[in-house]
Amino acid sequence: MTNSQEVVSPQHVKDEWFQPLPKKHGGAETVVRPSLSYWKDAWRRLRKNKLAMGGLIFLILLMLFSIFGPIFSPYSVTATDYPNQNQPPSAAHWFGTDEAGRDVFTRTWYGARISIFVGVMAALIDFFIGIIYGGISGYKGGRTDSIMMRIVEVLYGLPHLLVVILLMVIMGASLTTIIVALTVTGWVGMARIVRGQVLQIKNYEFVTASKSFGAKSSRIIRKNLLPNTMGPIIVQMTLTVPSAIFAEAFLSFLGLGIAAPFASWGVMANDALPVILSGHWWRLFFPALFISLTMFAFNVLGDGLQDALDPKLRR
């Protein structure tokens, strides 16, 4: 053995391996990072998406203003003040007034309550019906899946506006009717997504192991399948909310929304349309602006969540 060679014991190698390298070292530095869970890693990647985080911050602020804005406003949502009708934006009325002298700023935030409530409730109902229906259809497969999917296809093909009008005739125009109308056929998209995910996951080894241990189908769906499909489900929910908000605004614009003197963004836009040519632009501008910004915020948040929750992009 020459002098240039040294005998290195395994223990010496072990000690050298675990010794921390100094900050300024001529060689390569060893970077040790703690392992992140799936959800923590998804949140880390979502925070890097500035557009999605901007949408999230806007939605949080919008919900806070919709809750507390009408409370702290000195003006009533329903009280009329005809001497001050159709006043442009000013220090007294930041968003101006409408044809009855009601403060547009206060009604905008009250309308946000209605629109967001409709969107969230529609998304939650679609969520519960969709995951139950789609989970059972995908897990059972075979004839059961075929029959359940034919029902979904029939509901998917129904004209949405026709269903809404029929419900309005039967139940009467109200907020409950709008929510029911939006969810009668709105859950089919969620059910199809859940079914596709369950069909892909149900043959994985951990599901087969649960079956071999005698676990019931309901437990397998609840404990094994649905938790592994939450990524696409959450993304679909963030896209369902703006769709429901826009649908409510559209129905209210057609006169099928909530009754006066209460207001949603769609009702405010419908009331403002006849006078838009008279120069009262603010009455249409502000509800239309918040409808657009809310839909944009939900869509960019949904795109950001889709990228953040995609396991293929996890590093």
C-alpha cells in the first residue's frame, strides 16, 4: 500500500457522511429538505402562482365586504330617497344612486351576498350529489354504471332554461327556486368527473388490499377512493361557483330572479339597462364589474388549483 492510499473504516465513512458541510465549501453542498405532504406541497405551489393568489385574495375581500359592507353602511338596502334618485358617484354615494334614490354601493355588497350564496350553495349541492352518484357508479361498474350514466346523459341533454322556467311556474320565483333550478342538472358534471377518477383508482393495490380484508363498499369509497379524487373535485367546485353566479345573474337579468326591493347583481343590471342610454352608466357599470371580476377570480384560482393539485407536477 502506497503512502497516498489510506484505509478508511466504514464507521469513518459514516461519520464523514453525516457531518454538516460548512456554508462556504469548495465542493458541492448537500441540501436537506424536509418532505412535504401532498396538501402542503400543493399550497406551496399555489402560493407561487401570483395570479391565482390574487384571485384568492380578491374573493376573500369580496366575501368580507359582502358580510360587513351593508352593516356599516349608513344607507338602507330597501329604503327609498326619491329626491336623490339617479345621483352620480360622489363622496356621499360612492357608487351613485338608482331610480329610487337607493345607494348603489350598499346594494352592490348586498347583491354580492345573494350572488355568492347562490354560487356556493349550488357548488355544495353539486359536490354532495356528484360524489355520491359518481362514486357509486364508478365503483360498481358494469350494468349499474351503464344505467346510472344513461340517466346522467338524459339530464345533461335537458335545456337548462326550459327547466328553470318550468320550476319557476311550479314553485314560483324565489331564491330557493333558483338554487333548485341550478342544481337539478348541475351535478352531472361533478358526477362524471368523480366516476372517471374512481374508475382509474379502484384497481390500485391499496383498494384491492381493502377488499381482501373484507371492507364494505361504502367504507372503501369513503376512505380510499374519494380522498384520492379530491384534487379534481376541488377544481371543479371552484369552476362551478362562477358558473352558478353567472347563471343567477342571467336569470335575474331576465326577470326570473329574486323579487324587489331586494337585489342581486343580475337584478341591478336588469334595472339599469333601460336607463343606460340616459347617461346613468354607474348603475350598470358596478354590478357588471363585480360579476366580471368575481368570475375571473374564480377561474384563475381554479386554474391555479389545477396546477397545484396535479401530482404529475409535484417535485
